[in-house]
Amino acid sequence: MDNEVLIFGLTIAEFEDISLKVCFTALILYMLFIIGNLVKESKAGKYGAMWMFIGLGLGFLGFVAKGFIQKILGIE
């Protein structure tokens, strides 16, 4: 245990786990902002906005669902 490298008082694995969750959350929020900006600039309307969020948001929705499934099944 003395040979483990510490970053901000965390082991490398703990630091990677926390930074992955924080950075991906920030990235997802930024992508939602970008989709919202596309909706506003294209004047898509309510129905078009719904489909833009569904179509462009399915990628990170799958990533979030994977995390929940792992948590529920205890795989993590």
C-alpha cells in the first residue's frame, strides 16, 4: 500500500473513477446545451425539438443507462 501513487489523496483508480463521472457529466450537459442551441437556431418547433433531443441524445442516454444497470446488478 505504500507504493501506491496518490493524486489529491486518492489512489489512481479512485481518481480515475471520480474524474470519469464528473467529466462525462459535464460533457453530457454541454451536449444538451448544444442540442438546445440547434433547436433554437433552426426554429424547429416543439415537435422538431422533441425529435432533435431524442435523435441526438440517444448516444449519451445509453451511456447513462449502462451505469444504472451496472449499479442495479452490482457489476461495478
